Amino acid sequence: MNELVRTQLYPWQLSDWEQLRQYQNNNTIPHALLITGKEGLAKFSLAALWAKTLLCETILPGSLSDTHTMACGHCPSCELFQAGTHPDYLCVEPSESGKAIKVDQIRDVVKFVSLTRTRSNIRVIIINPAEAMNVNAANSLLKTLEEPPENTVLILLSSNNHSLPATIHSRCQHMSISSIKLSELRSWLAENGEHSFDELDLALSIAENVPLKAQFYLDSSIYAVNKDLLTDWQLLALGQAKPSTITEKWLKQPDNLPIKLVYTWVVDMIRYHSTVINEIDDIEREIFYHKNNQQLINLAGSIPLKRLFGMYDKVIDILKLQHTSLNKQLQLESLLIQWSLIAQSK
């Protein structure tokens, strides 16, 4: 869905919405608001709905006390916003996913806030994600944050606010997106599709209980994908597949999913080794992500723990670099070559 058109909150956003509306109700709207939270919590959806509500022409002063009030979606202002053509709204994002927000884009923001408002009593700018600003772009924004024009709101969204300069942090009011209870998350996912308990469990584990990520994995048939890729992993361990061939296949998966799955496999194999063993049988051995998966259990039993920790270090290094410009094909193939070598070494 186009998030500019959305008229409803996600269930985990209710308390955050009340906080945003309180700013408006109390006439304490911050000139710069840094909204932080994990990727997959729909921060942009929340910010866009608030921006539309701030610009909406049908919200009467008497309705401001109702924190549930939101943009009508059909007044001229809302229609312009939903079409992406509202003259008092600007959204700044990288030209391509994973690229930087450049200084020229922030100069456009500085120019935009200097113009006379043409329709509304307020002007709203969203920068998403704020951590994508390069050094020059961030520096160019500082004066606007420090001396904002009247009736102007800058909303900065960040999934990794620790990478933002301290000078940006100090000039913004902060708001952290609320987490969602696991029971509520399961209910929401169940309402959005028919999935088995095991499918939900796997998607939630890999998504770290982040709603939109879990939904994405379920929509991507994560359970079937995991089974297919784990078979490839086992074939590599047996020397029955080439790392280059598997790399080519795995690169077709979205969102760096193969690396994330490998992480869960390696963690489970280490956990299997490390769990206290019952004197009579292996009943106390456990794996966390993929319960009772015989393929992983067999692999774990055939590879020394020290080698598995070596694989773990390799996976962590790749995950740390996943948002950089390093060659993903080389990283993945290097990982699969290392796995083949340790799995076949005697």
C-alpha cells in the first residue's frame, strides 16, 4: 500500500499516535522530531499519517482533544498529500535503496523551508532514513534544525540512530516507537493470512519479532524457502554441490535472507552442542530456531564445536557489512566455501 494513502494505524502504533496528537493538542509540536525504532515497525507510515493530519483542512479545533482524530483523507489538502503533490509537504529519501541522502537534497530542504507556505498553516518535512545522510548533508541541515522557520516541522526517521551525529541528536526531540507484545503480534499476523504455528514461529524468530519483517517473510514463503536452502546447505557439507552454484541461486532471495537463515542454522548447531546432555539419552539437547529439525541435528553431530564457532564469526562479520557497498556475491560465496571446507574436514 502507498503509505501516503493509508488512513489507519497499525495496532502497535496506538500509544505512539496518542503522543503525537498530544503535541498538537497542547500546541507543543517540536520543530524537529527524531523518531527511532527497528526497521519494520512502520515508522514512515506513522510519520506520514501524522503529517497528513497536521495538514488536513477538516480537523476542527474542537476535535483536537480527541487523540484518536486523524486526517479525513478526502479534503483537498489530504487529496494533494495522497497524490504526493502537497505544496507544504516534502519527503527526502535516498535516490535508491541503500544509497546516501546527499547534500543537494538537504539544500532543497533549506530552500523549501524558506518559501512562503502556499496552502496550510504548517509545513512538514520527513527525512527517511536520517542515518542515510552523508556527512555534508547532515552538516547542511544543522542550521535549519537550530533556527527553524515558524510553523515548520522536521520529522527524522531512523532505524540506526546511533550512527547519527551528536549534533543532529542534540537539536531534535526524541521519540522511540513502542514495541508490540508477542501475543498481539501473533494475532495480527494470523489475521493477515493463514499460517501454521511453525511458519509463524520461524518468521518471528528471523524477524526478531518485528511485525512488518515477519509479515514479509511469511509472504515470501519463509518455511518452504528455509527447507530448500537448508537442503543446499547439507549438499555443500556432503560435497555434492558447488559453492558457486549455490551462491548464484541464493542471491535471488530478497533481503539478504540466506545469510539470516544461515545465522539461525549455525546458532542452533552450536546450541545443540552446548546443551547439557542427559546421562541416559539426548533428550535435553535443544535447538532454538528450528525445533526438531533432523537435518540440523545430523549436521551438528558431525562437526566439532570449534569449527562451528568459526562459522558463527564469519556470519556475524557478513551481517555487520550487509548495508555496505561490499560485493554481496563474494561475501556469500566465501561463506559457503568456508562451510564446505569445515564440514568435509576430518
